[in-house]
Amino acid sequence: MISKQANVSDKAIIGENVTIESFSTVFENVEIGDGTVIHPNVTIYPGTKIGKDCQIFPGAVIGVVPQDLKFAGEDTTVEIGDNTVIRECVTIHRGTKDRLKTTVGSNCLLMTYVHIAHDCEIGDNVILASYVGLAGHNIVENNAILEGKVGTQQFIRIGEHAFVAGGSLVRKNVPPFVKAAREPLGFAGVNSIGLRRRGFDDAKVKEIEDIYRILYVMNNSISKGIQEVKDTISPSDYRQQILDFIAASDKGIIKGMI
């Protein structure tokens, strides 16, 4: 159902059983998947593709040009997966020539006043609580949770199943499976409760805890910890995932608690 008081371009592609309520604007070159609900006073700019069965609440602005002085009008997009909920006053900006698109995965929850800047990549099942602000070129991997008022620098990466405490300033990469808290942001343990909620058994959780105990508790430098992990922990998918994440973090990862 499309309200007569909505402004929907005839060049937009609207799926089946889509609801667009009053005073929302959908520009040309927008795609909206089946079953998605656009609540009142939503603005969706050109270059936006929204999946199936999403919910977008009042005041959200999606696909607007980025707040990047280097942006020169290049053809870029915002792409959002299925079953994602975007609450009031969320803003999601188009990409730039760096990655050409900003992406949000499926089954995500973006709470009120979240801002996702240009060229960010948000995985599946991610929760961004109210007032989270992601600077440009951030990557937030699957199943990560950022509590309210978390702010990030550009080019930050937050690993799978990571948990970042509310009010944190993220200046370094946050490895997968960990909790990060305090100021300056540091390792606060393994996100064991979150992992068990998502089906990790005790043996898997213990393996991850053993790896991070070596990296953050038993050694006074990450480089020494990495070598000890390689020497003492049997090869596994989780060990490799953690080591690969650290190796790819050219600007460094969060440190242990001081």
C-alpha cells in the first residue's frame, strides 16, 4: 500500500506488498524489496537498494550524498539486506570512489539516531544501539554489537561477535569474539555470553579464551603473544580467523586493559 500523501518516483522499483506511508519520499533509481514497510517521513535518495521485509521508521534518511569533501558526484550506492530494522532518524550515506557503496547486511537492528557514513560495510545480524556514529570506511563484521554512543574513527574494523561497550571511542581495530570497554578502549575479556547465546559450545569458547589469554594476559606485547599462540594452540578455524584479523590490522588492534 502506497499512501496518496507519499511522494514516490515512477522510476523507483517497488516490490510486492510494500507499504509506503504518508509524507515519505522515494526518489528515482531506488529499489525496495517485497514486504518492506516504509513508515511516515522517511527519505530514500537515488542509488538505494533495500531488501525484503525491512522496516524503516520515521525520520530515517538513506542514500544521501556523503559528507566527504572529496566526493565528486560519482555514481555510488547504498545496499541494505533483508529483514533489517532501521529506527527513527537513522542516516546512511552513499559510498565514494573508494568502495563505491555503503552496505548493511540482513537481520540488522539500527536503533535511533545511528549514523553510518560513506563506504561502511555492516555485516549480518549486527546491532548498533542508539547514537552510534560510524565514520567512513568502517567494517563491522557479522554478529557484532555496539552499545549506545559508540564513536569510531575512519577505516576501523570490528570483528565478528565483538561487543563494544557504550560510550566507547574506537581508535584501533577490535578483534573478533572479544569485549572492548573503558577509555582508552581495551580488551575486557571474551564475549563468552554472547557466543554461547549464538550456539558456541563450551569447548569452542574455551579455545577462544585460551587464545586471547595468551595474547592479552600472559604476554606484554601482541607480537610475542602471536608467536606463543602459533607454538601452543593447535591449528583451527578460530585460531586462524583471529591471527588473520590481527595480521590485516595495519593500524593496530586495541590493547589490553591498563
